[in-house]
Amino acid sequence: MLEAVTMNSPPSPTRRSLETLLESGLFSGRWLMAPFYVGLLLALVLLLIVFLRELVEGVPAALQSEEQAILLVLSLVDLSLAGNLILIVTFSGYENFVSKMHMQNHVDRPAWMGAVDFSGMKLKLIGSIVAISAISLLRAFMQMSEADSAADAAAPDTVKLAWMIGLHLTFVVSGVLFAMMDWISEKSHGMAAHRSHAREG
């Protein structure tokens, strides 16, 4: 009986204060993730520099050949998709793990900000990776086609191309599996909520 009373007794003020202090410290630790997202923005600046360099260096060749123009466009699209991927991870990750951005009334606020949870961020992430992989694969095919049409072309690197195809298929399968796992999880949560409501009724 004495053990039961001891177990059910409220915690002491000292213990409560220590627990509150520990929880506050752990909760404030989320700000340690903020430098990661600042670093991603710096990576976005680096990607912009690469984009501008690719544009400046590729325009003269693109004006002389249709294939070179298509390759330049694919390279620029590839870089822009990588930039979009960085923004998705930065905004969604910051709002999910650090703090909400108080930009609700900003006219340029993207519609998906604040509405993408960790599950949605995973799907957007894998979707962007699949798109980038597809663009890179298409660009590799274009480069092989251009090399085949050249008189002094070397043999195409079929091993590298096979690896790229394998990686692309892996990304596609991973995306499908992620979507299936999220669908199963949502379905199980829905069934659990339905059972809970049924019991309360």
C-alpha cells in the first residue's frame, strides 16, 4: 500500500524544475538545425554561379548546333530542378523541425509552405530526385547520340550509362515504395481513428 501511494504521489518541485529545464533545453536544441538550412542557401548561391557559368559558356556552342542547344537547355533545367530541391528541403525542413515562418500574409509565399509535413517532404524530395535523374539520363543519351554522329567520336561509355539507368530505376522504385508506405500508414491511422470513435459512441 505504501509503495502504491509513493508511485502515485506527484513529483517534487525540484524534480519538476529539473524536468522542465531539461525539456526546454532539448526543445531549444532544434535551433542547432538552423545552420544546416543556412548552408543549403549558400549551396543555392553556388548552384546559381554554376548555372550562370553554364549559360555563358554554352551559348556560343548552342548557336552553332541544334544538339548543343538541346544539351544546354537540359543542363540548365537540371540545375534549376536541383535549386528547387534545395528550396523544398530548406523551407519544409525549417518549418517542420525548427520554427514556423511568419510569412502568411506575404504575397509571394508558396502555397505548399506550411502544408508539407515530413511525409510530404519525403515524396517531394524523391520526386525531384527522379526528375533530376531523368534529365541527366536524357542528357547522357543526347551526348552519346552526338558522339556517334561525330567522325572522331570515341566509343560511348555504355557501362556508365547502364549505371545511370540502374540508379534512375532505383529512384523510381524508391519513390513508389515511399508513396505506398505513406498510403498504408494513413490508412492504418484512419482505421485506428474510426475504431476510437466507434468505442466512444
